[in-house]
Amino acid sequence: MEFYQKMAYVCAQIPAGKVATYGQIALLCGNPNHARQVGYALRKGRAGEQVPAHRIVNAAGRLSGAAAFETPDMQKQLLEKEGVQVQKTDAGWKVDLKKYGWKHTMEQAEEFYRLFSNML
């Protein structure tokens, strides 16, 4: 299974109303140093159109903006529609990762590892 397929699978597990970081997705895909590749894949649509890209933010909780979306505030609008509060900061729009961050379980991480290992 290639990285983008793994990424699509992991991203699909993020529940509505929660966000994950690029690094978290990379880690769960078995490539902890590939956070930038996650961003690239989302921006270029490499993981498919069904991936909830609006639920992925950077390590500080900042939204990506227009780089991956049709309009600069589309990610913000989609997150707010799911109940995620987005705050304006000097650095841009941001979510509180402590409140809205996806806290995957160890069981989920192990499931991803088993699934991805079996598909080599």
C-alpha cells in the first residue's frame, strides 16, 4: 500500500468535529518524518477527493488557508460547520488542539500498523 493510500485511510478515521496534525497523520501511516508529504498530498489531491482535508492542521493548530481549498476561509467554514471553534490570531486562523485534537487510541494505531504491514 503506498503512502497516499495509507494517508487516505487514516484521514478517513478522523471524526467530525476533530482535527489532526500533518505529523500525526504521517506517524500513523508509519512515516513520522513525512508531515510535509501529507501537506503536499492534501494540496495536490494525491490521497483522493474523499479525504476530509479540512480536518488536518499544522502542529500549532493553524489552518492551511487557500493553499488546499477553493477559498481562503473554506477550511474555517467547514470546521465551524462541524462545531470546531476557530480563532483569529496574528499568525492566522487557529483551533485549540487540546479541545479539538483527535486523540486516537493505541488500539487504533496498532490497527493501522497491522493493516499496513499486511499490505506490503
